[in-house]
Amino acid sequence: MVQFQKPWRTTLRSVVLVIATIAFSVLVFQTSMIPSKVALSPPFHAVSSPGIESRSSSSSNFSMDNLNVQRVKDNMLDDDEDDNIDLGEEEPDSEFLLDLGNGIILKKVRDPEDGFISFQKVVDPKYSSPKIGDSASDFSASLDGVSERNQTFILDQIKEFPDESNSSVAVPTPVAAHIIEPVEKVLIKNTSNPISTAATNTPVSGEQETTIHLSPEKQSIETLTDDSVPIQGGSAAPRNSFGGKNNPKWRKNKRAMPPLSMLEMNKLLVRNRASYRSMRPRWSSAHDQNMLAARVQIENAPILKNDQELYAPAFRNLSTFKRSYELMESTLKVYIYKEGAKPVFHQPLLKGIYASEGWFMKLMERNKHFVVKDPRKANMFYIPFSSRFLEFALYDSNLHSKKNMVQYLQGYVDMIASKYPFWNRTGGADHFVAACHDWAPYETRHTMDTTIRALCNADIREGFRVGKDVSLPETLIRLPRNPVRELGGRPASERTVLAFFAGNMHGSLRPILLQHWENKDPDMKIFGPMRPGASKMSYSQYMKSSKYCICPRGYEVNSPRIVESIFYECVPVIISDNYVLPFFEVLNWEAFSVIIPEEDVPRLKEILVSIPMEKYLSLQQGVKKVQKHFLWHNSPVKYDIFHMILHSIWFNRVFTIRAR
């Protein structure tokens, strides 16, 4: 008797067989791909570290206990609104540790007084966190890069802007290629794990990876000349009247440039304001039209006779500042790039002399009034990187070379220029950064020359462009929980010390200051470093009790003493040739400070005693009136330092923008 098999059984077996085959294929594919990481890692490199990025548990050199601690720490970082604010009851064993090689470890520690997180370089053999570059744990993590599906992102995004673009204008091909063409060329000799970047002329896809490794071994890397670093291939950075002068002749000019008087500096601002314009946008935008309209309103601002909130003598033009500030509040919209791994990106430092860049980053990333999540709604773009951490992680002290830092930023710019259309539309002119490290002018001059750079080291001899760049106030924050603690000082009538200075002998000017005035005159309290208990009065008490606080340059033109003087209501005496003072485009510094050429240090007392008492009282009153413009608050308030920095960025963009 013939038996017929039921059709549904045959179908079921076929389905089961197909499912099993697919499952087996997927398993084999994943097994072959995970160890190499090529399919799972984005192509662009970034410095990463334990405690900042989540890592694979496949590491053979990383114990499960370490992984558990790591996961707890990652969760704490993810849950906290700001990684540099108190992270709760974090145990000491969950510290951030980043092995930079050669026995040097970057360590995150908690301040015993205020509980805040800070970072220290330590040499401690008892720590053995995985080194950057270990293939097992892949601590050389990558930024979000450009995959094949991203390669058409630029043109697709341009097509999605009907509300911002003039449809009658043909959209040109973006300057950046759809793929990243790495430009870093670090030449390596006989080393197994150096600081390096993979360079290739082939298109970068989602199946390729570029990484930076920090070597635990001694490295032999040829130092490149400026001519060895090619112009970026992936981003548009056109040169203009403010263009970068990246050549040895420019460096000689820095030394040869004579000091400019305040009158000459003011003329330079006026001349640059009248002559300079940024790159013409490659296609039009409604945002540009709004900013051009804002410029007209600012230039024709109604004259203010009295203002209860602002001190008119401290401003170049109170009416234009007031109108510009109002328009900033209603018009400015900022997009913050999410790309970038900590600690170089998105990791604010809130204590120390580089705190300005950290506080600005923290408050900017928290802001809900100016910041937008959709980049198409933005008229400016913020690149949130830390110049301090860039130096901390990538500076090669053995070779005294800054090339790694420049190349790292170049790779980031190439990446965002390839992933988004916004950099290429203006050549970066509507982008801005805030950087307080002394080397920030060098780091950014090569890669972000066309952006608006808010720099503490605002030295016109180092490429600072008056009228385009912004002078970022250098602020020393000792108590992040309460940055305005101990604000103020004695009344003018009770300030018995004529002039005060104490500090390290940084640079060439301070030794000259001490040579002429240390222990030479009872009215001039001029000291070197003040040791605890060495004097009857502390540093802050001297500032609170002095008429004038001397603010000489150190290694660079900037000094936190200027803001400290204002904090303690002491008239700052600024001795720093060719320093573009903070908020120079809007403030009249001669209304609340004394500015002296470096060559006049021997005449310091003569100059100060020649100032009439009436003039001194006016200066000290000006200091008290402008004080609010130099104060950080955990929650920003109107006209404070956060808003003043942002306003200067906005103001310079408004007056350098060009119509299509």
C-alpha cells in the first residue's frame, strides 16, 4: 500500500533547515568579525580611556572584577548630568585610570574638601590599567565616522533644507569629499606600538578602522616640518585676510612685532571690522539672512540714555551692545557636535587655571535656550574639545612635538566635514571653539583657522585675529561648588597697599618686575611665590587690601590675575604687550584698569602714584560695576561671563558673515 507523506511535514522540515542554515551562517560571520573589530568600529580615531567608553568583555588581560567595576563606573558616568560635577558616593577603587605609557598614568581623583573630580598625572607602579592600544580591550576607541551609508549624507541633507535654501540657487558640490581622506603622516621607525595614525588613499568605509595608539614603549618618530603636513583633503579651510601664517617667517615676526598701544589696538579692531569678511557661503540659508538683518539692527540701535543693569563707561558703545545682546537671546541657535570621545571631547575641567574652557563647555552642553538638537535649526556650531586634555593625552614630551595634537584635531574636522554639510557650507566660519591652554593658538591655527576661536592666549603675535577671534578670560576656579565665594574686598578708603603681586617666575617679565620692586619700597608689595604662613596676610587678603593688583604676563600674554583682581575689586594693572583683552570688541578696558607697556616696569610706582585719587576711585567703581561680567555661576545669569563669552562669539560672527 502506497503511503503519501503529508505536504505540511515536508514544508516544515524545509523551513527548519533554512532557519538552521541562516543561524549557523550568522554565528560563523560574527565569530570571524568580532576579533578583528573592522566591521564594528567606526573609521575615525579618538583618544579613549578606561571609565569613559564601554568596552567588550572579551579582553583576555582584563579580569571580570575589573569589568564589573568598569560597568558600575560607566553607569555612574552615564547617569550623571555632568561628569565633572559630584558623581555621588563613588568609591576610591572606581577611579578613572588612563595609562599614557612610560609609567605615567592619568588619574581621576576626588578633592577631599569639595568632593569634585580633578585629574592628575601620576607615576605609580601599583596601578596596572590596560594600556591604550591593547588589542584585547581596544582602549583606542573611535569616534563616530563615515560609513558607506553616510557617504551620501551631505547631498541628502542639502536636499532636505527647502525652508532654508533658495531653490533657485544651484547647490554646489561640497568641498569635502564624501569620504575621509586621512592627511596625517606620522613617520615611524622600528617601533611596535607608537603613537600612530593609519594613512591610506583608499576610501574609508564602515569596514575600515583608523586608530591612535599611545605607546608604553619609547618611540622613535621623525619630527615633521610644517611643510610635511599637507592641507586637509576632507574639509574646506580656505585662507582669507586673517589666513594662517604657518611658516618660519611668521614665527620670526612674532618676536619682531613691536608692542601696540591701546589706541593702535583699537584702530586694528576698527580696520578689521571694516575690511574682513568670512568665506562666502556655498549656498544660501535663511539663518544667514537673519544674522545679516541682525547686523543692520545692531548698527542702527537706538541710543540709550540710562540703563539700570549696565555701566555705560565700561562699554565701547552701550547701545549697540544692549541691542546685540537682545538679538542674541532671540536669534542665536547652536548645535553641539555629539561626535568625539572623552576625555578630549565632552569632558569639562572645572578647577585650575584652564577652567574657563571647562565651565563654558559644561554650561553650553546643559543649555536649553540656545542649544538645538537638530543641526538644521542652528546658525552656529560648537566643537566641544578640551585643549588641556588634548595636550594631556597626546603631547610627546620626549620629542617636544605638538604634531600629534594638530593631526588629531585635523582628523576630527575631516570627519565632521565628511559626515555633515555644515562645515563645508561656510568653510567653518560659523563654527566656534573655546580653548584655554597656552598651546591652543598653535593647535587650532592649523585646523580651525577659519572658525571663531575663543582663546585665553589672545596674542596677536600668535595668530589671534582681532574682530574674528574672541579673547577668553582666564579664570582660576578653586571652589566649583560655589565659584563666587569670598567675592569682593575692602572699600577703597581701607585699601592701604598701593600695589601687590605674588607669583612664580614664569616668563621673562616677572623676574624683571621683582628685580626692580621686590623689597625695594614699602608701598609696593611685590613677591615671588607666597608660601603658606610666610606672610601675615594671605594672597587673597593682599588682593582685598590693595589699590592696584599687578597682572604681568607669564609664559604667555594671559593671566588669571586679571579676573582675580576684578573678583576682589582691586584695579588690575595689566603688563602684557600685544594682549587682546577679554571681550575687547565690546568693553572699554581703560574705564576699569591700568594698562602699562612692559618696558615701563621700572617706572611702575611713578605711574601709579601719578593717578589722581578721583581717577582711582572711578577705576575702582568701574571694577565693581563690571565684576558681574566675569563671574561663573552654576546656573548662568544674564550678563555673566558665560553669556559674555557667547555674546562675543555671536557678535564677531554677525560682523564677519557674508551674504551668498
